[in-house]
Amino acid sequence: MTLSTTLITILSITSCCDSLSTVSLEVSLDFNSSVRAIHVIDADTIVFSGSGGLVGVTTNGGENWETTTVEIDGVNPSFRACAASDGFLHITSIESPALILKTSINHLSEFEVKFRDDNPTMFLDAMAFNNNGWGVVMGDPTDGCLTILISSDDGESWHRIPCNVIPEMKEGEAAFAASNGNISVFEDQIWIATGGKSSRVFHSEYLGNEWEVYDTPLTQGGTMTGAFAITFRSEHEGLIIGGDWENKANNTGNIAHTTDGGKSWTLCSEGEGPGYRSSIIWRPGYPTQCLAIGSEGISMSIDSGVTWNEISEHGFYTGRFTPDGNTLWLAGIGVISKMNF
């Protein structure tokens, strides 16, 4: 199926951010799916995955979208994570059976199952690949530890990291499949953010072979509190974001910054920045600029999260920039959009 787009100019910005003038939003509204995962390969090629088994790709910068609906055992799985690597698209389902599928971006409907687990407690949350074809998938705890799956061959095969290698989870600690943002990968390093009754960051410097865990100062203690997303722009500097999903307006204890690889975190913009958000990303080419994205809108910081300005009231679950930092692709309920900066 092919989808088209409509151009809507939603706002003009002349003062809050030096590099912005007019921001326009292109919206595709032709499908019935909740989309929480989008991956930008280059200016022309973007992929996404959503509920109801929907998967899509554009190879012409969003002028048209080719989509397919995946069916496994008579069911259309819900996909909340996806990534692209070496011309292939990888997607994961959230609920049992836990699936990781792979297909060529040029042959979208020809999926192969590369991992399957029928454990009824399995719930996969996020996926990421580095530039060398090495991938990681994380999920909620089973057998007392985080579910962490690793691939070293462009998603052809996956193996689970044993629980004796991963620090133990705390009671009520899990993760949220809100934006495919629980994992951040920089070269050979991985960071995984958790939330719930405890909110921590699990870190591996060696492609998942060894792990440490660090506390965060984010709001925690409830079932829907803590970190919802994490992002690193280098081996040292990163941001986490989240808050309290049941009190989205609360803008304390929901954003933190690190300069030591996640060992310690400092709260940002307490009482002044955005409230609950499900996604946070750095803007490529602009080292101190980052965006916070969520159902309540989009905010931008030009000082690494210290201060923020709202740039859109339109709500989305997640977003990713093109490599040049000039276009932001966004995903939400029944919508794929882009902002031109």
C-alpha cells in the first residue's frame, strides 16, 4: 500500500533558538496504527513500525510510503521497536511470542523470523544497532534480570546475555515500550534506562559482555515513573528523560544530564522545562541542541538540557533526525510527520 503526505505549516519561531526560522510539519494520516518506533537512515530513507503489524518505508523522503502488515500465527503483532542495518529492517514485537524479524528494505513483505520466545512473561521494549552491524534488544525482566539480546551479524542470529552477567533488578523495576528509546548505543557501548519503582541506567562498555548499573535522580517509586528514554552523543555525555506518566504536567525530577558516561546524573531545568516526555534525542551537527518529544508536545534545548523552549503543541511518541540535523521525523497515533528546521 502507498501513502501520500500533506504539508501543513504549524508555527514560526524567530527568537527561541538561533538556528530556527520557519518550522513546517508534513503529516501522513492514512493508516490506523500507533507508531512508537521510527528509524532514519538518510534524507530519503525512513522506516517505521507500529501496532497491528504495520511496517513502512519511504525511499524518496516521504513523498510516498510503502507499507505492509505482518501476520504471525494468524495474529498481527504490535511492533514498538525497529532499526535498520546494512539495507535491512529489523523489528521486534512487544508481547508473547516475543519476535525479532528481519527483511530487506527493498522487499518489505519478505520477513524472516530471526528470534522467537513463547515465554508468556517476555516483553521486548527497544532495539538499537551500531554502525558495525551489531545489535541489542532489551526487554522487561525475566528470571530475575533484564532481557538483553545481542546480535553480531546484522540481525541474522540473536543470543541472550545470561543473568549472572547482568546486575539484578530491583522489585518493581522494569522498562517502558514508549518510544524505542530505552537503549542508547555509541560505538561499542550500551546504555539501558529503566523505570517504575526504581529508575537506573545499565551500562556495558564491551558490546554487552560486562555490565554495571548506576542510580538516577529521576522521579521513581510508582508503576509509571522514572526514565522513559536515554540518549548519548559521546562516550561521556548523555541525557535521560521521563517523569510521571500519570502526572504529565509535573516538570520536576524528569530530565537529567551526565558527563561521565552515566556514572552520575544531575537533574536539569527543575520546575522550568517540559513535563513528562517519552523521547529525547540530540540534534546531529549541533552539539548542545536536543529535543524532548512526547504526547504533550515537543520542546527544544540549545544548552544540553539546561533550559527549554516549546516548539510544538502537537503530540508524538518519538522522533529521529536526518544525519544532517535539518529534518526531524516524528511518529504518533496514525501519523508519520516531519519538521523542517
